[in-house]
Amino acid sequence: MFVEERTKEKCYEFLKQIKYSCYEQILEIYKKEKNKKVRDRKLIEFVCDKFANYKTAFMKLFNRFCKLNFGISIAYQKHGVKHNNNSIERYNGKTKDRIKSIRSGFKSFEGAKAFMDLRRTIYNFVNSHQQLNGKTPAEMAGIKLKLGRMKLLELIKYIVKNSGDD
């Protein structure tokens, strides 16, 4: 979600989108784990920086069903500690680099939002990831669109075909 400021309301709205789209999966995992001791439960885990608004929003939406981890500093990675947010920071860095290459910047907030939506779509549906054994995040999540080799073009065709707008 692309926002001008990370307010409590925007953090809540962001996490609410995740809850809306993933709640059934989260609840299914919780139901399997709820009878175990709290420390032994393997629940969905959110990793974020220590920004307090994320914690506030998380506690409202996911407190009983998921875990919240604030990650670690990059310096601890060399010690093999898990749950750092380097991939998030790397993604944000790539986004900043891409925005810098658009010399005139964005003419409006809506233009910047459209750019971010396209970038997220390409990240999730088009580009395969080495850590996911050559699959896209959508494929790993079980979303099967059969896009073929020209994924972006096929995704556009799929959206046009299924949008209902004539």
C-alpha cells in the first residue's frame, strides 16, 4: 500500500487488506495450532520494523491468530539470526531507485499509487524468484492463472477478459 504518511489509520488499513484477503488461511492455521502451548504454536508471523503504529494495528486485527516479530538489525544477520526485514528494505530500496530514474517525478499521488500497484503486480505475478525455486509469489500461494512465457501480456489479457467492463 502506497501512502503519504504511516499514520495509525493507514497502518490499520494496510493490515486490514491482508486480513481481508488471507483471513481464511490464517484462521485455518490457528485452528490447527490453538490447542498447543502458546510457545509451541506455529502461527503466521508478521515481521516489521519497530514502528509503534504497526503494533497497534496488528493488536486490533491479528493478536490472537498470528505472531508479531519486530525483526532484527542487519548487523545480526552474520550470526545466523532469523526474521530480519532485509528483503523488505531491499524491495523499498529498489522502489526508491526506480522512482529516482523517473526524472520528473510523479505528477500526482494517484500517479505514484498506480506505479506502485503495477510494481506490486509484477513482483507477485510476473517475476519469478530464486528463493521460491523459480516461481512467483502468486504461484507459491496457489494462484494458478496459466500465464505462459509472456506473463505480463497474458496477465493484462486476463484482467481485460475478466474485468466485466465492456
